[in-house]
Amino acid sequence: MLEINNITKKYRKRGSIFTALDGVTFRVDKGDFVVVVGPSGSGKSTLLHTIGGLIHPDSGQILYEGRDIYSPDRVASEKYRRTNVGFVFQQFHLMPYLTVNENIKMVCSEISHQQRIGHYLEKCALYPLRNKYPSELSVGEKQRTAFIRAIVSNPEILLADEPTGNLDPQNSSIIMSMIEDFHLSGGTILLVSHDPESAKYPRRFLTLDSGKLT
């Protein structure tokens, strides 16, 4: 499904070169649940962002169903990001001027996607808050909104970057339960997390240290 082949990514910081990813290679099959662990600065978030099509690697390839997601075919690359991948960020990235319902609806490209919004709002105890703005929500409510936005279009792959990093234990458990439900429904998951709760769920762990898989 996903092949990450010898990915390298370097950043220039204050005149020096920082290697975030150093020859990372692995494969993710359909239905996998992979948790990426490692110390701060080891390249975990950079890895997730390159797989999500958000950060172009300096070298190497990321193949989805055999196709390079960074190919010159912009239409295919955009389709991959828009329809095959859902992304949950630690910082939510909700539009402050849009309601809960509008924040979710903005990613819906089909009527069938829009019809699922009510179902997910009910499931996540957000239906009464559907017309509220992000400033009126708790941290947990914001993350649940962001999670619905990530999965409402029924992506093949969910990329979750520290999705419980800002949450209390109760809300962390809710989010991890929702992620597990996505997995049980056939979804493929790559999760970056320091949360011990996440250790209950994955089939595989990958450990990054100084940009290398160990």
C-alpha cells in the first residue's frame, strides 16, 4: 500500500545542517496500525508530514499503490492528499471563523461525505455544539472536531501526529478509542505518540532516533 524508500530530509538551522530523516525505509500494508516512537527531535513529525504529502523529501520515494506521491502529476498528487489521507494534528488547525459543522464540511467533496457529518457529531457528543466556534470549545472538543474532519471523507490512511498531546486522560482515551474504531473499520493508521495509552492498539512499533529507524 505505502512504500517509504530511503527517505532523507535535511533542514538548515543557523548556518548548520540538521538531518531530520536519514535513509528511512519501511512498508505499510493495508489495515496496518503503526505507532512511531522516539525522542523529541528524532524526525517523527517530519516523517508523518512527508508521508502525508505536506513536506517534500530531499531524496527517496514515497509510493502509494505503486505511484510516487510527489510525481510531477499534480492532479494525482493532490488527489492523494485530498481523498486517500486524513491528517490529525496536535494543534487542531481549525478555522476560527467557521463553526464546528463548517470546519468539518469544508473538506467534504461529495454529498455522501456531508451526510456523514451528523452521524459523527452524534458519536463524538458534538452535535449540540455544531454551531459553536472553536473559541467556544474545550481542548477535547476541538480535537474531536479535528478528528471528524480527518475521517469524514473516508480516507484509506489516517496520519495522527500526537493527537492526544494536549489532552487530559479522559479525552485521550476518547480519541484513541475513535482511532481504534477507524482501524477496526478497515482503515490504515500511522500514529506519532508519547501517550502510553497508544501502546494498547498498534500491530507494529517503529522507533526513530536521530532520523534513522532503529
